[in-house]
Amino acid sequence: MPTRYGMLVDLKRCIGCYSCIMACKQDHGVVAGKRWNRVTTVGPIGKFPNVRMHYVYTQCMHCEKPPCVEACPTGALYKRPEDGIVLVDESKCRACFDLCEDACPYKALARDTARGKQTKCTLCVERLEKGEQPLCVQTCVTQALIFGKVQDLPKLMEPRTKGVPTHRLLTDQGTGPGLEYNKDPELGTIKGRRGKVYTDVT
Amino acid sequence: MPEEKLVNVFCGPHCGAYVCEFQAVVKEGKVENLRIHPKTKHPPCAVGWTNAKRLYHPDRLLYPLKRVGERGDGKWERISWDEAMDYVAKGLTEVKQKYGNESIVLYSYVAHHGSPGGAADRSVTPLRLFNLWGGCIHLFDRGNLCAAAYWQSMRRFTGTIHLARPLPKDTELMVIWSSNPVATSRRITPRTIMESKEQYGLKVVVIDPQFTETAALLADEYLPIRPGTDAALALAWLRVIIAEGLYKKDVVLNHTNALFLVRSDNGKMLREKDVGGPSDKYMVWDAKTQQARTFDTAGVEPALTGSQTVKGITVKPVWQRLIELVEPWTAAKAAEATGLPAESIVNLAREFGRKKSKIQFFPIPRFNTTSYGEYASIASEMINVLSGGIIGRMVMRENPHAHIDVGFHATHFDTQVVPNPVSKKVPVGHLAEAILNPKRYGTNIKALYLFRANPVNQHASTQKTIEALKKLDLVVVADLFMSATAQYADIVLPACTYLERSSIREASPVGVGGWTIYYDLPRQLYYCDKAVEPLGESKDDYDITRLLAQKLGMGQDYPWRNAEEWIADNLEKAKENPKYPWLKDVTIDRLKREGIVDVPIPTPPIDWNMPTPSGRVEFYNEELIDMGYEPLPVYLPPRESPEGSPELYKKYPLQLLTSKFKLRPNSSYGNQPELREMYTPDVLMNPEDAAPRGIKDGDKVTVFNDRGQIHLKASVKEAIRPGVVRIYQGQWPADGNVNLLSSDELTLYGENPTYNTGLVNIRKA
Ligand code: SF4
Ligand code: SF4
Ligand code: SF4
């Protein structure tokens, strides 16, 4: 069975500090105004002072059936068969931009208009090859992000989720997202691209 | 392929961690990237990750500038370093000759923590120069901008900065009071608390008017207190602890001055010599013999309550005075003052009293910067002491930042600073007041020489600071950018980032760790190696000081040719001192190579010997009487508040909080594009306050009071008490600088500005 990577996002831990975003931007040279990963504030929900608020980390889900890849007319976006990582082959990207961005339900693409290339999270392939974890995971100040091969994840997650089932975002889109979330479904809504909405975790 | 070099560096802009070590990836003389340090693996925060970008920020000042228009006109002329320093030396000399050294203010503050010149050594390098040159008013010497109310009250209470707060893993209850460590100490504190919650079931109570990140992520219980009423809560809490016997009597008797007798006529402690005895010793009422005896008499049984007459003097034990003080503070009364449910107050007091292992945690509490922050600080620490929350302490050196005395900072402080011939001191937050109102501190300030600080933006009452700077004969500012303050300078000197200079800092695996919950941490030295040469003509602060020394004919006092030499020489001096045997294996090469060097210092024993006049925790402080303050903590409504200024409140019915923001250590990095794109400057208000003003979430609004007005976006959210609004401090003028609204009134004797006491109103823009 080919490797597939996944991540658990511990919503009890994410403090919305954006260290993951800034680290990623610095390391990958993500252009101004764009991000490969995001943190969305959800809440406050309820009436003061009985309120809840949390931060939801998202990034490219390295989907099992990535619609961005399907939408891309040139084959620039592709899924590596050996490990399922979705990447951009820049030499093929013709900067149509909207096609893939509209297809992605997770706002995960970050166009570089100056270079005329689509860009996105690479899951830090260069680090994975050296046996390191992705930088966002390394830099997470609360260790809210747990990374691993999909088959190892349940074991890694156990201490955090304590048997509570994990959830994925926007499963109705049928893309098979690779990130799981541990919080009960009280997330409210997160606005996705062009009015699409992250419904409550399902 | 050009060669890639990894250089050990640290970030240290006076955030909650103070310093984080990481590595700069340098290629062809350029910092290409940053890396998490392999030794700590502790990641930098979002701010830290932008440091390489900040180095190459397009707005960096790259050569010295001389003002050509009026102050504040923004008209500059490029000049050489030689011309600039001639101008500065001549200007300073003129002021010195005409008005004397006491007309010169040195302001070198905390915007970078590395030494030489860092906060830990109270800016030794420039201070040495000015002191040798006849002295100056050094703004590090009195008050400070955010923590002095707490420090100064602790200095009287326990004689130390604060009680060290170890967090045993199985701590049962943590009260995070008036503080938002999830945002401000994000690097490791939140994770530690989360792990304790997950693994050991730690319960966390958060007390804050705002539903902060800390309340959201950590609180099991959230108490939305009214701003500035923390002392009222503490007094009611103490009342429950005392009335229900939830305190440790042995602590009261053996480690506090609560058993000593106080004279009712003058409020002073009764001494043996007051009643005809030979000594200065404190007296207690001996329940056994029914007479006053010195506290250390063998077999004495001190009474904690009652009132007695000794040689015609009415006396009461401190404890009795405390009981009388807290007696009116029923939960109902405190509920009225604090806006918290009476039941929550009692429950909290009981729970805290009964739990075995608990901690109150407030690294630099917000109540510090309210009108009477000292009383709130002492009252809350009393709770800790009485109910066993105190376990250890940290020694307070003269240097308030040296929580961890590794020996390095102490050495250069001790060996390099000559006494300041000028004895006048001005609280840093009253720089403008002292200039505009010379009588207040008996000063006649004419010149300001400023590094690592941005008072126009960060001192309360921006307009006043601008007005004051315009009055001076000479203003010299060194900064990376044309800051709000640099705009009012005559000469602006281009400073460099820490990636372009060598510096050093005593620290621990959690940074400086002064406000952390750790006690038993290894001590370390962090080293920041110069990764690249300073950009353009910018210079290291140390080099600037040395240049000025040469211009003033004092080059011989700065024999170290650069910061690295200075560090190496100081390290040698520190190693010669038998007090610091643990430094023996530390060398400059090792520091450069490893970045972080462990310094094996034995953890100081936990004891109750307090460096106070009585050697005990001073519940009752008689010196405060001479200073005109209450010897026991009281609650007074903040000066600007519904109760403190009812007339003003009618006009400005919203209480303003000026909180610290997670993406900006004070005003530093306020212009960093990568961070700036993550937020829109806003004022947070409750829907109850927004609706009657016709304000909706996202609307542009004007926040105003008699001092000024600023324009922001309204965040209308159920995340703050009705009647209270929050604006983050540190926003640059174009983003809405909250200090246009804040008052420069100081707290009592700590003398920091009351940034969190203020009234405003809001209208739709
Ligand atoms: S999250 Fe978006 S970009 Fe990533 S694989 Fe799925 S569809 Fe493609
Ligand atoms: S670094 Fe971790 S805690 Fe911080 S925003 Fe990212 S996921 Fe959340
Ligand atoms: S926590 Fe402070 S010292 Fe550490 S990287 Fe962030 S801003 Fe720099």
C-alpha cells in the first residue's frame, strides 16, 4: 500500500498564534497577501460571558480525490502516486488560476501573479525526504498539529482524542481530505472561497 | 552553489519570552532564511519568523538624517556619520555647558534584549558614557511602562520582584488573573498549561474583563471582572480565607509581620524602645503573660487579634487590622464593585483556599497599569502567601531584569557603570510631564538621546509627548525605521537589527522566564552572532555609542572595538569572579558555535528569608505611611471610571483597555507587512454598546475622549464586558495609536502609566 500522509489538528490546542503561517511563508517564500495555511477564528459563540471561541487551522488537505487536479487543464497540479502529496509542476502551470482555485473547497491555493505560477502547500516534501516533519508541525508552539502516515495516525492521536471520534472538514465535497480534527462539532461556520462554507464539522 | 552558513542568533524584542534562539541561514552575505534552533527545538513565534524580512524591510533607515524643516515636518537631509556625530556631540556639549548634565536625558530602553546595551544591563554601554561625562537623567532608573506597580509593591511586600511560582505537574488550580499569556507568552507557557490540564486535570480560572485568547483556550471558568476593581476582588477573597480559616497559621506567625503590633496613634510598628526597652525589635502581644514582648522572646504566644494598651499607646496586631480592613468586603459588596456574581467570588476563594497545590499566575498583570495597581498587587499576593501559594522566591537585584543571576549581566553592570553624578530621576512614563512642567520633578530637560524606544507611540498621551519633544534643544533618535518618535528628532541615526550585531543574554529554555511558571529551570546563556554586516550605513548601538564617546573625547573608555570584543572581555571578567564558578567552561567560541550554552547553576534553596526590613513578608508596610500611602492594601475606584469620575463618565461611558497584541511586541514590528496583513486594527466592543450607537461589526468608527480621537474598525463581538472596549496598544499612527486616548497619570509609587484606566466614547465614523 502506498504511503499516505495525514495530520491531526488538535482544536483544543491551537491558540491562533500564526507561527505556522509565518514560518511557512518565510520558508517557502509565499507571496505577500497569500498563505499556504490558514487559521480561522471561530466565535465567540454564545452570549457573554458564556462564550466559546477557537481557532481552526487549515491547509491543503492533500485530498484523496483532489478536485484541483481534475480541474487543472495542463496537468500542472498532480498527485504523487507514491505518497499522495498534491504538488504543482510549475513548468506546466499556465496561470489560468481560477480553474483550480474554484475547484478547491479549502482555499488552499496561493497564486503568485508576478511569476505567473500557482503555488500551494508541498507538505514540505524536502523535509519529509530527510525524515523531518513539515515546518508548520515543527513550529507549532502548542504542538496542536500531529503529523504522520495515515496508518500511524490513530496511535498518534489517541492521547489527544481519548477515543473521541475525529472529524474532517467539508466531507460533503467528497474529496477525502487528509486532515482530521478532534473537537466536537461546535465550530459554527468558516467561510470558504466564493461563498462556499465549511459547514460544521461532520 | 554558493556556500550556506548557519549562524546562531536570537530574537528579543521585549515580547513575553524576551529572547528566542534560532539560526540564520546566510548565503552570499544575505540572510536567506531562518531555522528552528536544533538545540532548543522551541519554535520562534509568528513575530520571530519575520525577522529576516524585517532586516530587508524597504523602510529601513540606511544612513543618518538631519532635520531641515520644523520638528515633525518630515523634511530630512542625508548626512554622513561624521557630520551626524559631530552635531550630536556639539549639541550635547552646548546643553551641558549652558544647563548642566542634569538637563540631558538618556533613554535607552527595552526594544531589544541583547547586551551590550540591553534591558538586562540597564543599557550599560551608553550609561557608562553619560555617567563618565558628568551624568544624565537615566530613564531606566525610575518607574517603568508596564510592570513597576507590581515590582515596587513586591519590593516592599517580599523584598523580591515576585515570588517564584513553580508549577508542580500536579497543580490542581491555576488562577490566571488580569493577564493573557496565551497571546503574550505564546512560545511555551500555553503548551505547558495545556499539558497540565490534559494529563493532570489542572483547573484554570481566568479573570479578565475581556474574553481573551487565554480565556478561550485555557479557562474552565471565566470571571469577567470590571476593569480596575481587582483589589476589591482580592479583599473579598481575603475575607473568606480569614473568616473560614483557610489560611496557614504557621506561615502567618513565622513568615509574615502580621503578628507584630501596630500603634494606633501613628500607624508605626511598636518597637521595644517605644515602651522603654533597649532595642528596635518588633513587639507582639503575648497571650500567655498578657503583655507586650519582643516577638523573639522564648515561649511567647503571639495573639493575632484584639486591641491592647501598652504604656498608654493603643496597639493592635497587623492581623487584627487586616481583619478590620477586609470585614466590610462581603461577597455582595465585592460583587457590586467587580461586577462578578457574589457566588463566584466566594467559590473561588474557597476553592483556592482548600486546594493543596495552586497558583495565581499573572505575568505583568493588567491591573498594574490601572490607577492603584500597587494595592491590587499586594492584596493578590497576600492571598498566595496566606493560602500556601508561595513556595519560593527570586532574588531581586538592583537590576530588575536579572531574575536569573548567571553572572554575565551582573558583571558588566558592576564593572562598567560608574555612579551617576546626577541624582535627579524622572519616571519614564513622565518624560513629557517633566519637560512641560519642570517643577514637577525639579528638572530642566533640554536634550534627549534615545535608543530602543518609541515614546511618542508608547507613552501615554501622545500629544503631550509630541508637544514636549518640540520644546527640546536637541533630540537624537536611533531606530531601524522612521518611528513616530524619530519624526520629532533633529538627528536620526540608523540602527541595525540583531541579525547584524553580536549580543548576549542570560536566559533559560523558556527565554528569560521571569514571568513564567517555572522555578527549577536550567540557566543558559543565549548568544546572537552577527549574521551579516549592517545594511547600508546602519550601525550597531554599541558602535554608535563608541563613536559618540570618541567625539566627546572619551574614546579611551571604550577600548572594545566592537560588541563581540565587549562581550568576550566581560565574559573573562565574570569568569574571574569566584561568585560565578559555573561560567568556567563558557567561551566566546562555544557561545558562537552552540548558540545556547547551559550554565550549571545550583537552584537556590527555597526559603522564607525575605530581604525586607523585618526579614518577613511585610503584610503591613510602615514605610508606605511616610510616603503617604495606605500601609495595607485598599480598594479605590480607578481615577477615570464610573465611580472615580462620575461627571466624566457621563460624557465618556466606555472604559478603555489597551491590551498587548500577539503579533506585535509593543510597537515593534507594527510595520511588518507579513504580520500586518494578518489583522485589521480594531476596537472590540460588546453588541450591547454597539447597538444604541448604530454600530455594526466591521463599521468604521471613531473612538474619542478629551485627549484625542482615533479611527478604527469596530469588532462587535460577545468577547468583552458591556461598558468596556479594547484597543491593542502598539499600533503605529496610521493604524490608530491608542495612546492618543490614554492618560499619563501614573500609579502610586511604582509609577507606571495607567494605560488601562481611561474613559472614551465611540461613534460611527
Ligand atoms: S485541499 Fe485543495 S489544493 Fe489541496 S488537494 Fe484538496 S483540492 Fe487540491
Ligand atoms: S502554530 Fe499551532 S497554535 Fe499557532 S496558529 Fe499554528 S496551529 Fe495554531
Ligand atoms: S517569542 Fe519573542 S523572542 Fe521569541 S520569536 Fe517571538 S518575538 Fe522573538
